[in-house]
Amino acid sequence: MKYIIEKNSFSVSLFVYTYSRKINLNSFLSFFGVKKCTYFGYFFSRLYNALFCRALDLEKEYNKYYKKEYPEYSDYLSKKYNLSEEEIKDLRQGKIFYLKCDSSSDSIVNTLCDDEFFEQFQKYMEAVYENQD
Amino acid sequence: MTILICAMEIIKKVFYWVNNDFLSAVFNWQSLVAIIVLGFVIILIAICTFRFTKNTNQKAKCLLDEFRHNGKYIDGLFIELDESKELLRCFSLGKKLKKKIIRDHNEYIKNQRLTVIAKKEKYSFRIPRFSTERKIMEKIDENTQFLKTVSNKHDDFSFYADSSKREYEDLLSILRKKLILFKAGTSILIGNAGNGKTTLLCNVAQMLINYKCPCTFVNSRDVHSTLKNHIVDLFPFPVWIKNKHLTKAMVMLNVLLCVSRKYYVIIVDAVNENDKDVFSDSISEFCGWISKYKHIKVIFSCRSEYYRARYKSRFKDVEPSPIEIEVANSFISERTKNNVLSVYKKYYNYSGNISEDSRQRLFKSMLLMRLFFEVNEGKDNDTTQLYNHLIYYNYIQRIDNKLTQVNLTDILDNVSDIMIENLSFDSVKISKLNTLLADINKILDNNLVLSKTILENEGYIHQTETTVISFTFDEIRDYYIARRLMAICEEKQDFSKMFDICSHLYDNILSPTEGVIRYCYFHLFEKGFYDVSKELLKKFNSFDQEYSYRNSDRLFNTTYTDFGLSIIMECPREREFLDYEKKYILKTINCRPISLIELLYNLTYNEVNGYFPDVTVLLDSLQNAKTSIPQIKHYLSMEFDSAYYSYEPNSDAYRSYTDYLIMNKTAIDENTNLKTLIILLAALYRNGSEFHDLIMQDDSYSNILQDLITRCNNTILHQELEKLKTEIEADKVALHDGMLNILDFISDNFE
């Protein structure tokens, strides 16, 4: 399982290369040990939303809307989503999930998305995919 | 049981009816004829649509091939820089993207904080999946209204969800625009010169061809009659239909397109490049005619300044009003920039590295990017500093070699001569040129340097328009004027003309001042006229560059506040600075101490990356310059203070610099003087708080201090360094104070 996290002071962009239905709010909250209807549960829901709610299944989108325009899937990824050649190579394996979130307007998300969180987040993603296998 | 029996009875009756009544009804001869006629009509519709699409697309393909051949459109270089392509997709493919829009909206709103509020109010933002466009628009309006109501109703709304509301409202406005584009009959693509309008339109045409949607692509320059007549001529209808039954044919075409759920898109590129009144006057009539047919759409492209000055009024009467789409007007992300560069590198087979500074300059204009890669095709040299004038020079040479009948250099010489003679540098009337109009048009077709513009003279009684030739970019103009001046002066071996023109520009703060002086200096230096270059620097060094930036579309963005210093440091040269230049650097540091910080910042960066000029230049200039030390101390202290309290985004470069110094001990050899130490510490300290962590984690930084201590012959400095090392080891915050102590020492001992 591979993914990239681009983070700067304005936004967080997440590209997840492999799709899993096990990514959901409940598994996210339980991994971080947060109860759903609590104060922190509310913050983590916002964080989850910021990271995952605008997710796209790229392959599905390509087949449905862009296949005629870009005969090659790699062209579509490169020209529409500006993925590098290496990233495209990785993406070629399995189903693809692409996430791009802009958390600039949500200060809580910006605060919570620090390096420590991303370390834990990586573990969460790995756990999800290990369970899937 | 009764239900089952009933169901069985119904099935029996249906079978009976199908076997007897229905089949006997269908298979009589009248019905058979009707079915055959219907089938024939369907086949006829399919054939007609196919033939029409094939014929129109064939012509569009021809023009695309021509553009490809001229190098105006290169498939491989197209990248979606912003939303403009998606908007054009919505315009030309229409309802095919409706479901995508609904899904994007619903996905977005699914988990937003606004949804929580909406749930409390028993409201849903969701747009039903199979909504019609009208329903979607109504829902968008309803959602906007709900947001307004709810924000007024809840006092704590601004704290709770104001940012989400703004974000969602932006999304709704984009959705609204896309929906309007679905229905719109006319859209206008607007953008500055060289930012990719034609490329985008070519790509849209190619997309329509791939989708098997009929498309006509027209270059405005090829239109010699009214737009309607020209387009009708291109229709693949027999002449008698075009002459006598055009309206009927158009209605039929519209019906065919409606049945096949496609749009016929007519693309008219660069309307500003056709100055014929017969063409410009016919635009609104053409739009009016096309708007009668819902499945026929038109896309125009036009340069921003032309659109505002001349064409906007022509589209005023068009109903429904055309939709404006701006190209490459928004922020380009770092990921996109990386992708664009790698695509260009691959296409032009350029394998060199491009420095960060050069990269930033290239992204100021896609045109400069194109020129740069065209000039560097197949090369592998690294681009450390981007010398724009060399790019222009090489590009002009390339074009001249390509053109056989006309000479670009002659026309450029002619244009700049007239500008110098009239002391008017914006544009030259096309009638004043000594070249045939046909030749000028040939040149305009094949180059990216000169362009035609419309000049409007607003009078009290009437308004006049003049067609003029101007340089695409101010900077290319500055370069060429400087080049002409130099040619004239060198021929006569008398540089008074150059000084006169520069004085005129300088005194009146005209827009070419900075560029012309800069390029004159570069040229004089290159040719070895050092006395003249010295005089030029002496006379015009205090120009206010800020003024110039505000008033032009200049591409270079110097990193030095002092104009003279920026000329010296950016002048292309071998590894040598002349004495008068070193003196100038020293003088500038004394008069304007912030220059030292700029020099430190840029030269250490160059040192790290192995570029020239590097720190040696500064050290050479500072030799025996005792008077500069107090300023160095003062401004470095200030700089250290600000670095200490602020985030330094370029810390990586400085970290690399310290690594470089550690790796190359030669930089701190026996000849190391205090000035080198200052530079080293300054470079280290530019890391700000990050350096504290580094110094605590990595022994090599302690080692470098230890190395300095061992080599230091001066007792007091030795003690200071020892103290610094101990304090750093004990408490990382002490670094700041320790640095200032050392600077105090340097200041006291070198004054």
C-alpha cells in the first residue's frame, strides 16, 4: 500500500493509491481510540471528513468520463491530476483511490494535521490494508 | 393461493393476446411498411449524423495538423493547469457530465459540518441523482438561501461553520457556472498573450473529435468574409442546400444532433487577429443566428486587452449572453509545476537541471517557458541562471533560419529604430514600417515575439482605432532596443547616443529604463567596453526598480534592492569581477547595509549549489574593508533576531551549505578569516530554530565549532567560541546570545 501526503501551511492533499472499503469513520475513530459522540470524537470526525470526504475513485471516473478524451490512463493521470511517472507506475497496481482535501478553511483540521498525526495516520492506513488482505 | 391463481390467469390472457390479437395486428402489411420506414429513417439519421461528423471533423483535423506542423500546438505539452478545460468540457459535452456534477456535490456535502446544522434544521443539501438541470439550479438556489437563513438564525454560526459556508458557496458558484455552460450557446475564452488559449482550444477540438462530436475549428485570420458565410462554406452540405434551404438544413441538423444527444461545436480562434470590419461586425449577427439552434455552440478566443477594448461591446447584444472563461488566471500548484517541467523536458529532450530561481522565472510566462525549451532542445547543460536575453537572441536566430522569404531581424530592427527615433516605446504604427503587410502577417504567423495590437484613441468627438505592432513582452522590447542602441553606437564607436537615450528614459522614469540599461551593461561588459560600462553603472545605478515592476509585465525579478548591484550580480560572465565592480559592491554595503544580507542570502545559495557568483566574490570585495564590519555586525544582528523569531522557508539551502562546508574543509583552511566565519555563522543561523535541533542531534555541527576553536589563534575569540560550544551543548537557546557575543567581539576588534 502506497500513498503520498503533501502538506504545507495552506492545505493537506492526500493521494491513496489503493482503494479499501474498510476506510470509514468508525474504523478511523476506533483506531485513534476516540469515541464517536464525544468532544474529541467531533474533532476527529471533522478531520476524517477533511481527509476522505472528497475522495475519488480515479479508475472509475476515467472509465466513465475521460476514456475517450485520454486514450491512455497514464495520460489522464499525468495531464489531469499531475501525477509523476513514478506515482503513475505505483497507481497501476489495483484499484485506485485519489484524495485531495483543502483544509485551509478549517483551523481545527490544520492544527490536528501535524507530523505526529501523519505518523499515526500511516499506521492506520497500513492496518486497514493488512486487515483487508 | 388466490393471488397465485390470479397471476396465472393474467399471464394466460397476456399470452393469448400476444399470440392472436397482437401478432395478427402487427404482421399486417400496413404495419410492416411502417416498421420498414421507421427503420429506414433511423438508419438515415445515423448515416447523416455520421457523415456530417466525419466531414466537419476532417476539416478540423486538417487545421489541427497545420498547427502541429507550425509548432503552435504540441499535443504532448498540454497539461490542465486550472479549471478552464473542465469548464469547456461542460460547455461542449453538455449533459454527459451532469451526473458527475451531482455526484461531486453530494460527495462534498456528505460529511461537512454544514450537514450537521442542516440535520438539526431537518434540511438536506443533497441534489437528487436524476434531477434535471432546472431542478439542480433550483436546489442550488435553495441551498444558498438556506445558508443565508441559517447563518442569520444562529448567533454562533460564524464561529461554528463560517469557513465551511464560504467554501461551500464557492463550490455552488462553480456548479452554477457549469450548469449555465451546459445550456449556453456562446462562450469566450480570454487570456493574456502566450498563456495557452490556442493550445487549449486545439485540445478541446481534439477531445470533440475523439468523442465523435462534430466540430469546426476556424482560425480567425482565414476568415475573409462574414463569419456566417465562412462557417456555412465549411458545412458539408451540397451548394443548392446552402443557397436555398439553409434554414431547413440547420433545423434538420439540430434535430439530428438532438436525437443523437450531441452538440456541434464551432471554435473560432483568436478573433483579435482579424481586423477586417466585415469579420468583426458579423460576430454578433453570427451568434444571434447560431443561438436559434440549441445543439450548435460556439467558442471564441480573444486576448484580454482586445476583448475589453474592442470585442466586449460586440457581444453585448448576443442573447443569451456569452460566458467568459479566463485561462491560466489562477494559482498553479507545486505539483502541477513539477509535472509541466518534466513534460517539457521530456518533449524537448532537455536533460539539464533547472535552478529554483530560473524555475520561478519560467512560470511567470508559459511563452518564456516555450522559448526556453525551444532554444535548449536536445541539450543537457544545467540552467543555473536564466539569461532571458540569451533566450530571446537564440530564439530570434532560430526563427530567422527557418524563414526564407522574410527576415524577422530586419522587421525587429525597423520596429526598434522607429521606437528610438520617436522616443515612444509602446508600439509602432503598422503603416510606418518599411515592410509589406503580407510579409508582416507572415512574420506574425510564425513568431512569438511580435504581435499586432489595437490602439484606441478616445476623443471628445469620436473614437479612433489604429493597428500597431508591439513586442509581446516589455522585456523582449527592452532587450531589442538595447541591442539596436549598441549596434548603432558600436558602429560609430561613439556611445553618446546610448547615454542620451538612457538619460531620457531614466529622467522620465519610462517603462523600458531598467531593462535597456541592464542589457546595455551586459553587452558592454561582454564586448569589453569596461570604461563605458563603468560610466553607465556610475550614472544610472540608483534607479527605483520597484516603480518599474509596478508598471510593466517584466519577467525578471531581481533579488537585490540596489539597481546597480542587481546589474553587476546578474551580468553573465566568466569567473571574474572587475575592480570597479568590487568597489561598487563595497560602497553599496556601506551605504545600504541591507545589500549585505541580500548578498549573503544569494551567494551562499549559489555556493551550496555550485553556481557563480559565490561567496568568494563577497570575500574579495570585503578585503581590507574594516569600515564595513560595524554594519555587518549591526545588520547581521538584526537578521539573526528576525530569523530567531520567524520561520525560514529556505532553511534547506542553508543546511546544505553547512553540510557543504563540513564536507569541504578547504573552505575553513588556515586562511580562514573572521569574515568567512561571519558568513558561515550567518548561513548556519539562517536556519533559525531548526538549527538548534540540528546542532543537538548531529555531532558534525559541534565538530565544526571544535574545528574553528582549534584553528583560532585569537585568544578572546577562542574563548568566545569555547563558551558558545559549551552553552550550546547545555542549552540550545544559548546559540542566539552566543552568536551576538561573537559579533560583538568582531565589531570591537576590527573597527
